[in-house]
Amino acid sequence: MPRITPNLWFDTESEAAAEFYVSVFPNSRITGISYYGEAGPRPAGTTLTVDFVLDGQAYTAINGGPEFTFSEAVSFSVGCADQEEVDYYWNTLSAGGEEGPCGWLKDRYGLSWQVVPDAMAELLTDPDQERAQRAMKAMLGMKKLDIAALLAAADRTP
């Protein structure tokens, strides 16, 4: 089966972004860097691509120019075991970026992330649909997701 590698398009920040991402996630590293040559279109010697791995998943970041930017149409979801992980990834990834609703954020490079506690899937698929809807309503009012508040909302009886 062919390997699928997400490619992330940056203007000029691919190397800085890759260095940031590998500093955030465990078991991550930069695996290679290529440079523009005399053929261009950027000055020879400037970074063209950066290959990196985030906890086992390969990525390539390319300095392609300002023509394309990130949007929320594509995001990366970070499943978190507990509130400590939610807080770490939320605070680290949103630093210099922008907080959004329902666990979504944009990092300093404009890439969208969803920082989601593993408990969220259980809450939203709870066989008790009223409990699931209470959790959903609580989530819709949050930026960073708060597991204790989500559970409290889910368990509130009308």
C-alpha cells in the first residue's frame, strides 16, 4: 500500500514550523531538508522542503510562496487522554496563534488544530441522547475543552 504523507504549504516558514511541531509532540524529529537550487524559483540555498515525523506520522512542509494559505477546511485533531494533555497542547499550539470555538485553534503559522479529550467521543455517542446533547451544548460554549465541565453538564438532570 502506498504511504500517504500530508504536505503543508508555507510561504517561507516551513523550517521554523517543522522545528516547532517536533518540539511539541513526543517521538518527533526532522528527517530531511532540501534547498532551492539555481533553477529557482526562490533564491538558491533557501529551504524548499522539510520532512519531519510527528509521533510516527510523516509530513512534508514546503516553502511554496504566499499563493496558498491554510483554512479550517483541513485541521489536525489531537486526542488527549486527560485535562493535563488538553491544557498542554492547547496552550502550546495556540501560543502566538488564535483560539477558536469547541476545541479548535490556529497555531502561529495559521494551521488549524482540534484539541479534543478522548472522553468527548464517548459523551457525544452516549446511548442516553439527552446526556449527549447536554455535553454537546456545553462544548459549543467553550473554547478550550474542559473535561470536568463537560461531564458535569452531561450529568446534570433537567
